[in-house]
Amino acid sequence: MQNSQQNNKRIAKNTILLYVRMILVMGVTLYTSRIILRALGVSDYGIYNVVGGVVSMFGFINTSLGGASSRFITYALGKGDKEELQKIFNCVVTIHYLIALIVLVLAETIGLWFVTEKLVIPEGRETAAFWVYQSSVLAAFIMLASTPFNGLIIAHERMGAFAYISIFETLSKLLICFLLFIIPFDRLIVYSVLIVLTQTVVRLLYTFYCNKHFEESHYKLVWDKEKSKKIFAYAGWTMNGELAIVGYTQGLNILLNLFFGPVVNASRGIAVQVQGAVMQFFKNFQVAVRPQIIKSYAQGDFSYMHKLVLSCSRYSFYLMLIVSLPVLFQTEYILKLWLGTVPDHCVAFIQIMMFVGMNYTFNTPTTMALHATGNIKRFQIIEGTMLLSVVPVAYILLKYFHISPESVFITYFFIEIVTQIVRVIIIYPMVKMPISYYFTKVMWPIVKVCSLVWIPPLLVNISIPHQGFIKLIVMCIVCVLSTMVCVYVLGMNVSEREFMVKKVKAFKGKFWMK
């Protein structure tokens, strides 16, 4: 019991650190997005998104290897075997260096051909698009080589490192935005080059931190055939799922470019940025929980693991809901306030992506449990196939039925819902958890909350018909209060409510004593 309490306190502390980081990053990101859009223009902003997205298609390799690295490092750390941890880390770094070289070759051959021959680039911007691509390739190479060090920080649950280094990264990107108006060169080229320089410095800082604090991070060239085989097998099957993610992100992005041009890519880029910012409200919580799920499985503590998976699923949704509600009701005004000029399709894109994000809250806690087991082959084949189907389906609908850009994202949304149900059916039995728990302990409380939470904001929206800053503030307050009340009354069990009341009373006691 005492060990569980210590783990919970560590999760809470790391979550707070990650939220401090998130607030700073999100605030500056939202501000800089307006400046970047104004500095580059809608067309160049769209070029940056779609050209950089081609390199992101190789990013599924990094994500797959990164997931494998994090899982094996965290598992060894949970077992308490320092010698095994050192061997695993050395092996993982060696693999990442090799794959980084392979990605570089693929990007400079197949990837470069696709950018120059297939993408729709406005006349006269081919040179700028080329330099954007080269900068993105270099960023991908650096990220691949340094990913194991990030996995080591997460495994050790040193989330403060992310918070401090993110301050530097965020302030650097803010400085870049202002430099765009001063440096007398092509703004798109300058922006892409400065961004990759910032990413390079950030990656070096993470590596330096690991070398200073973790003994096992001092790399030695090692090739352990048996361990490498296990890591490659794990990463290989993970890659199938990550390739699917590339399909419905960058694959759909390229389809939008081919059928509608770079302006729609700009709208999609803004929508994804908003979704990413909002999703940080639950992703930070999930990052803090992930190491404990893997470690509890490694130690055979299934009861605590089940509790973490179920609680993480519910509270991730609540965190997403509390931010999504005001965005859904006030999308157009928020965009006008933020960007000034709102590109076509952007409002609808953001609203659809909010619902996609809500569904995504269930994905990560479920797959965390899977990755703890290491038995991912069957799942990755099924999940990857289902998610990849969105690309050919969207292509057929665009080519022969001439659907709108919005309908492409709606198609993906429904495919993701079905995929999540399949995830639960496959994964829960693998970690000795009844499938019924997902519906009784996760979905049923959420259904009760969602049945009422939208009513107060809707009434306010109707009673204040004119858009404005005051209405936005009122809507935000009402949405937060409505979500908090509904979650407390309908979304928590008895023990969770008692825990909440106890913490509030303790806080009030300390406050009044002061």
C-alpha cells in the first residue's frame, strides 16, 4: 500500500511538472502560430506543412524504435537489473544510429523524388520547398539518433528535465518568429533552417542531461545479437501500427494537397496544431502514468496496473473534455482572435479534430498495457490494417464521389472508433482484465457525464448571441464548471469523491492556517 502511495505521489508530481511545461509551450505556440502565418502567408505555411510532412512519413520508424527503446529500458529499470539496463541502452543506441543512416538514404532518394515530382508546389517556390525538405531531413536524423536518451529520462520519471529544457526550446522558437521580420532572406527558408538548429541544440541538451545523471547513458559500441533481435522484432511489429498513423496523418495531408492544393494543407496544419495543443492536457498525464504501468506489470502487480489503465482512460477523457467544450462552441471567434485571417475549412477541421482527440484519449492507456506485455505482433497487424484503410477509402471517396475535405476527417473518425473497440477486445484479456471493465468502469461514467455537460454551455451560447471576448470568457468559465460538476457527480466513484473531498479539506486547512 505504501509503495502504491509513493508511486501515486510520483505520478502527481510529474504530472504537475509536465503541466507547467505544457502551459508555457502552448501559450507561446499559439502566439507564435499567428506570427508565423502572417510572416509566411497561407500558401508558404501550407508548403511548410506538406513538405515537412513527407519527412514525417519516415518518422514512423523513429516512433517505433522509440517505443521499443522506452519499453525495454523501463522494463529493465522496473526489474532493478542495472547490468541488464546498461546492455539494453547500449544496444538501443547502436540500433538507432544504424536506422538513422538508413532513413537519411531513403529521404534523399525516394522522399526527395516525391517532393520534387509529385507534390503541388506553387510556381517559383520550388527552391524554398527544397530547403524546407532538407531541414526536415536533418531534424529527423538528429531525432532518431537521440531518441534513446529521451526514453531514459521518461523511464527514470525525471519529468522536470523536460520542463526546464522546454523553456529554452519555447523561447528560442519565439525569438525565431521575430527574426523572420528582420533577416532579409526568404522567410520560409530562414524559418525551416532556424527551427532545425533549435531542435539540434535541444537534442544535445537532453543527451547532456542523461550523461550527467544516469550512469547507464554513457554509450559504448555494443552489438548484442540476442537483445537486438528482440528489440527489432518488437519495433518491427510496432512499425506496422506507426505506419498506419503516418497513413492517416501525412497520407491524408498529401491527399488533401493532391486534390485541393496547399491552402487546404494550411487549414489542416492549423487544425492539427490546435488539436495537438488541446491534447497536451491529457498527454502529459499519460506520460507520467506510462512508466508505472510498465513497471507494475514487470513486478507482477496486475491489480495496480488495471487501476492505472482504467483511471488513466477516464481522467484523460475528462481533461480533454474540459478544454474541448469551449473550443467547440467558440471555434470561429477563437480563430479570428488568434489568427486574424481564418483559412477556408479551418473551423470545421478543428471541430472534427476535437472529437478525434476525445476518442484518442482511450487509445494510449490501452496500448500502454499491451506494450508492457511485449506481445504485440497480433495486435499490430490488426490495428495497423484497420487504420491504414483510411487512406485508400479516402482516396476512393475523393476520386469517385468528390467528397469535401471535411468528409475525409469524418471518415477517419469513424474508423478510429471501431479500431478502439477492437483494441479493448484484444488487449484487456492479455493483461488479465475483463473486457466488461472498459464499458462499466470507463465508458459508462463518461456517457453519464457527456449526457449533461453540454447543456449549460449551450444555454449560455443561445442567451448571448453576439460573438465577443466577454462571451468567450463566460463560455470558458461555464464549460469548466459544468465539466467539473458533472465529473464529480457522475464521473467519479465513491472512493474517488471521498479522496477529492479529503484533499480539498486539507488544502483549505493549510490555506486558513497561513
